Amino acid sequence: MLLLVSQFSTLVFEIARYTTSQDILQAFSDDGAAAIEVASKTRWYSDNRWSAYGPLYYRLTHTLAILAPLPNESENYHFHLLLTSLLAAYSLCALVAWTLGIRGPELVVSTCFLVCCFLSQSEWMKMLIQAHPDWLLSFTAGLSAFAAVHVSGVSWHLDKSLRLLALSLALGMLTKASFVFFLPATILLVMRRVDVRLHFKKIILTALGFYFLLGFPQAFRVDRDLRFLSRQSQFSQSPDWGSTVEWLELFGSQLSWPLLGAVAVFLLFATPRMKPLNAPKVRWRSIDILWLLLPLVLLMSRKIISENSYYTLPFVAFFLVGLSHLAADRLSLPWQSERVRAWSFIGVILVSVMFGLMTPKGMGDRLALESECREQAHDVRAAVEEHLKKKTLVYVDPYVPFPRSPEFKPLIKGNWRSSWEQVHASGAQVMVLSRKFYGRYLEPMSEYVLKQNPKAATTADFYRAIDSASMNVTAPTGEVWQLEKSFTCGWRIWKQSP
């Protein structure tokens, strides 16, 4: 237990060190800044009007923020968004260990070891500090795999297993609409049993009951969710060989460390499962493993042109938990004994303490890398605030930190599709631009940029003129802009000449 407390407190300290306000986070993660705003508006009894993701992640965050609040409101929500992801990470790792048949103190040690294995992979680490619901989605995907495989192979406590399956489906859909990828595999796994087919209607109705109860009233706005999915579909294309290889590489790299960790704890600590004396022998088929890969096959049927490196995380969780369940049921370890497990337990703890294996490698370095431009972001925000206090209209790019006080809101202008015409029409006297954002227009533009911005060529002309200018630049509309200040992290402040 001390090992768990030590590791967990270390990770909490690291995410607390990374926590910042919404104004500053805007400079590095537009999604993260939006998540803070959504979480602050979320309640269990109301609609937060956010259609990109389901309400569960934000409702859990809001609950934690009430139970253990921080003084600054936006920092409070940022910290608890990350804490929610961290708790989901521990829940997923504990689920994998439990599924492998590990119990007692060994379960705690295995959970800590698996957390380290997951966070040793860069994408899992990245999404822990991104204020995204993907860790929670991964846990709900893993829970649905556990419930589906369990239901398909046992005959005792069937009612409880069916309720767990229904709950996992509801929680997944309340986390993110992409959970729909896991529904066909889940259904096929449970439908292999004739007696469970008789309960299929009950599973669906129970899942819908959980979904609308836990998601009320937002869950009833299906029309809004469908409109969002329709908009997102423009970034999805028919697959090609390149996209297929990319999905497989992402899946393999994100599975490697967690799978090795699962194999290690299984060999060291797994114990035979306790079953009723009259329980029938489970007969798993090879095709069951294929059902666990079905969600990935469905994902591979599309080519996503937007950022997609984290899309495969829940698919890894679904496969790993399902595979762990199948392995624990089929494989036995005759060489294990209580003495072997005891010495393994002591050995893992000693080695972990001696070599620091229970703290994910590179955790501090990763957070330091994400935070390296924070000081400059504070300077940019202060400069913007000075102009706003003078009642000056300021045009800002995405990824520019600025104060969000209601009094300044009418003075802030900006657009994701900037151009000289946009700046001129805004009437702004100051521009604050971010190379982190407009760098996408300086190089050959990706399919995503061209799809997102129908006037990408006009926007590219604007940013190329700005980026190539040293001290002054003249707009086609006649205004002359002077460089007021430049920052090494990519922000540039321009002021219009009188």
C-alpha cells in the first residue's frame, strides 16, 4: 500500500506542477482550454452544451473539483481534469491485473507496475496531461471487454454480469461517441451463448436506462451529437495502404509496453480463479481473439486526416483486457506456489525501490518540455492585457494567451481563418500571432488544413507576409504594421502605425 501511495502522490505532484490557468493553457492546447471552460459549466443535473464529447468526463471532474477545490477556479478545473485521467489510468491498470487473476497485495503491486508500463509509452503519457477524456474512454472500453468476455464464458452470477455489461456500454457512450466502434465486438462476444441471446433485449434496455439516467438531460440531445459527428465526417476518408500501416503501427507501439507488463505480472502473481464446483469448463475459440480486434478493423476502415495518434488508445485497452481474460481462463501456471508468489512480491518491491521503476520514466522531463514556454506565455498575456486596459482592439490567433475577463471580451477579435481582410474588418490596432498555429500555413499544407479552411491560400498569403517581415509590413488594405515585440517561443505582437 505504501508503494501505491508513493507512486500516486508522485504523479499527483507532477500534474499539480503542470496545472495552470485557462488563459495560459490556451497558448499550448486549445482543447485543454476548452475543457476547463466546459468543466466549469458542467453539473450533474444540467446540459453543458458541449457536443464534442459526452458529459461523463466533465461531471466526474466537476465532482472532484467540489470535493477538493483549489483557490484559483480555472487551475482547480485543470488540475482535476488531469486527476480524473490519472484515476482512470489506475482503474484500467487495476482492471487488467484483476482480470489476470491477481488478488490481495499483489494486485496493488501489479497495478503500480502496469501504470508505469502504460506511461512509459509516449502517447499514453501525453494524453494524461492533455485534459482529454481518452484515458476514461480507455477504461470504459476495457470494462466493456471484461464484461463481454465474462458474460460469454460463465454461467454463475449472470444477472450481475449482464448489469455490469450494460453499465459499461452506457459509461462508454457517455464518455465519447467513438465508443460506438466497440459495440459490434461486444455484441458478437456475448451472442456466442444461446442463453445470453434470450437476455439481449434486457441488456439493451438496461444500457439505455443507465445512459439516460447518468447523462440526463444532455443524453437526450441526440440531434446535436449527430450534427457534430456529421461535421467531423469531413475529416474522414476511404482508407489506403498508408493509413492502414499507420493504424497498425500506432496500435502496436501503444500496446507493446502494457502487454509486456501484463505478461510479467501474470507470470509472477496470477492465481487460479475460484469457480463454483458445478461451473462448466470454458471453451474459448480462436475467433474470440478476432472479435477483440474487430473494433480496430472498423477503425482501419477509415483514414483520418486530422491529428489521430491517440485514437487507438481505447482500442489497445479493449484488446488487452479481453486478451487478459481469455489468457487467465485458458492458461495455468503449474510451477507457481505461495512461496514463489511471496518471493516475487518481495523481489518486485525491492527492485522497484532500488531502481525507481515505479515512477514512469521521463515523466518529469515530459512535463518540463510541455511547460518550457510558460514564462513567456505569462509575458504575452500581460502585454495583451496592457493594450486591453487602454480600450485597444486586439486581434489574436489561436494559441495566444489573453485575459478572459468579461470586461475585455468585446475588445478581443480573432479567427481560425485569418486574412488581411479579416484583420481590417475587425478594426484591431494590435495583432498577436502565434507561430505554433500559423506554422501549418508556411509549409506545404496538409489535407486537414485544406479541408478545414476553404480559403487556405488567402490565409497562407497573410501569414507568409507576416512571418517574412522583420520590423514592418504593409497590408494590401493600406495599413502599416510595426513589430512591437517578438518571443522565442513563436509569439509576435504587431501594432498598427498611426
